[in-house]
Amino acid sequence: MGIKKGFTVIVLLITLSVSMWAIITAETSFDYWLGRRPYYIANQTDFILVYCKNGENIDREIDLIITLNNATLSDKSGIPYEIVDEGRCSLRFEFLKGGTRALSQRIFFDIDENSDFFSISVGFDRPEFWHLFVNRDILEHPTTVAYQWSEQHGCYLLFEK
């Protein structure tokens, strides 16, 4: 009886491990990133594109947080995001099975006056367990972009390390 019980426990643990692996790999098969424009002009409302890609052919909702440093979100009418505070907004991407696998949304903002530098980043507000398995280091797309004021060009230029 003890061997049978031990065998059942081992089979259950293997089944649970395989199930968790399947869920994690399906859930983490997505990517998100920011568009990289070469420059921004001061003293005007502008936008940045936030992209999200669904790597699986499944229904999925992905909630991202966009954070601005030395810039303020614009409250233009018809915005597709929820403003959390002046420098953060929540953006939801909804994917349907068999539908488009890559989407983009515009985030409108104003650069703070007298700023020499501003940056924008995208990520998760409250990471879930499976977010731990998304390896951001190996992905090609930027999750943070930064711009530096150029007196010579009279605009904010993309700052690259």
C-alpha cells in the first residue's frame, strides 16, 4: 500500500509540474516595448507608441503601466488609457484568439518645462507569478527610452548609452 501511495504522489507531482510549465510558457509568450523616435520638440503635446505582441493564439488581456519622468500625461479626449497620476497611466491590451497578434497605443504627454532630460518606461504595476519568467534581458525591444535636450538642435534627442 505504501509503494502505491508513493507512486500516486509522484504521478500527481509530475502532472502538476507539467501543467504549471504549460501555463507559464503560454502566459509568458508575449512582448511589450516602446517606440523609439529620434527626437521630440519642446512645448508641444506629443505621443509615444507602446507596442504589445501576443505570441500565442489565445485570448489574453495584458495590463501595462507607463511611467514618465520629467513629463506629464496629457488628458486629450478619447485617450485609450487610464491616468493613474500625472506621471503614470495604465494601459490594457486585449487579444482575441485568431485575431491580431500585435497592437499599439499612443500615449500623449507634455515634457516638463525647463527639463534637460525626460524618460518613459513600460512594465507591470503589480507583477503576477508568471511575470517572473519573462526574461526582459534577452528581448530586442526597449522598455525604457530617454531623451536629452540638445541646445545645438533645439530639441530632445534620443539618448543612447
